[in-house]
Amino acid sequence: MAFFTINSSAAKPIAGFPLPLAVSGFRVVERPMTARSDIVLGFAGAGRMAQALISGLSRSSMAFASMPVFYDPSDLSADKIRQIAPSAIRSASLEELCRKCNLLFLAVKPQVMPDVLRSIGPVITSKHLVVSIAAGISIGQLQSSMPQAAIVRVMPNTPCLVGKGISAITWTPGVADDDRQLVRRIFESVGKIVEVPEQALDAVTGLSGSGPAYVFRFVEALIEAGIRNGLDPQVSVDLACATVSGAMALLAETGRSPADLRQDVTSPGGTTLAGLEVLEMNGYSETIIDAVGAATRRSRELGAR
């Protein structure tokens, strides 16, 4: 039997296979059926997280029974999916999508989730494993619309787009062990994973879900500071980006604490201390803590709607 395996090799057609095979990043191979080779991936929503997951899977060796199927009303989003996986199948409706797949990713904004759930609820069955990556939408809300499905909540972040993300996963008791392993492997294809209880997901959203934006805003400020202090704009961009990426690499590779590494750079009476004193005088640490708190509360509010 023929199955699709997702990797970076060149496309190879199999005689008699009905789907278009002029693909990039996906290869059709003959392989024996395994416990998980019956899986058909479906994506409700074709935004950045769906694109990141499909791109990550294109770099893995995981095998599925079909090319991914997706639904998104936006032609622009659909085009981006096809740039990653030209043979991905665009469904005409959410209902059609659910009938074609058995592993469904809910990759839509929280604000539109109620409408999505009303559409798909009647066609979701016990064959479906549903993975929601929407902030604030609780397992209870999902189960009320899809009582027969096994449900997983995941909070990824945008560095998944380059395989450097981190995703927090929480399970319902009905998720089988092999399905758990499958979901782990999928999100490990775009970065690291942690497993947390559901009550922690709002804080995860505030920290790692929204956190990349805080880092980007910090980099913006570093760039502006360099320009104001006389640097060429492009030089300021290069210095700021390399400084942040280098500091993160140092943190990851040494295994030392952020406090220890900060102290290494901070000499008594030196330039770094002068800068840090201004940051703390202006509430730097507390402002970051307050930002994470505000994002956490907003995640809770989205779930309470």
C-alpha cells in the first residue's frame, strides 16, 4: 500500500496513485502499513502555525496516509500552504475537511473558534484526534462541541516557523498512548516540547506564546538606541540581532543561569552596570513581569467568552 512520508527528498511518483505528485518537500513512497500510517492530517486554518507545522513535518521522516488537507477562506493563506506543500488538498468547507481527516488541528484565532466549533461539531466522531492551538479555548469548551473526539491542547510559538519553537502540551484522559507519541513527534519537528496541566496554559501563553513579541520589541529598542547614539542604521541592526542571538546561544549552550551570565558581563563601576541601573530604575523587570501577567489574563478572558 502507498503512503506519503514527509521529508525533504525530491518527489517520486508511484504508478496509479491518484493525487498530483509534482511536489516539493513531500515524497510518496511505498512502505508497509504501521500503527500510525492511517493518519490523515487536517488543518482548520492555514495561518503561520499551520504553515510552521507542515514545514516542520516536511523535514521529518514521519509517514501519513495522505497529503495534508486544509481549509481556510483566505486565498493568500492557501497559497502559502501550497508553497510549502504543493499537493496539499484544499477543502471546500470545514465540514468536508473533517470528513477527510482523522487528525485535526484547530489553527484558528480564538475569536472565531465558536463559529468553527459550531460548523465541525456535528461531523466530528470518535475516529478524530483533535489538537487545538488556540489560546484560551479550554478543553471543556472543545469537548462540549466535540464530545466523541480525543482532544489535545497545545500552545506553540512563532519560532516554530524556523524549527526553534517551544510547545506546551496538555492531554485529556481519552488520548491513547500512541496518539500522544504522534503529537509529541509532530511538535518536536518544529522545536522543543513540555507537558503541563491545562491550568498552566494561560501562563504559558503569556510567557512563551507572547514572549517572542517582547524579545522583538527589545531588539527594536536596541536598534533605535544604537542609531540615536550615532551608529549607522544597518550596523545597529546587525549588532542588536547578533547580540541577542549570541546571548541566547550562550545561555543554551553553557547551561548556566541567566543571573550568572549577567553578572559575568557586569563589572563594578562599568558600562553594563550603568545601563542595567537605568533599566531597573525604570521598572524593567517588573514591566516584563506585568506584561506576562497581562497576556495571561487576556488568555483567560478569551476562554471565558
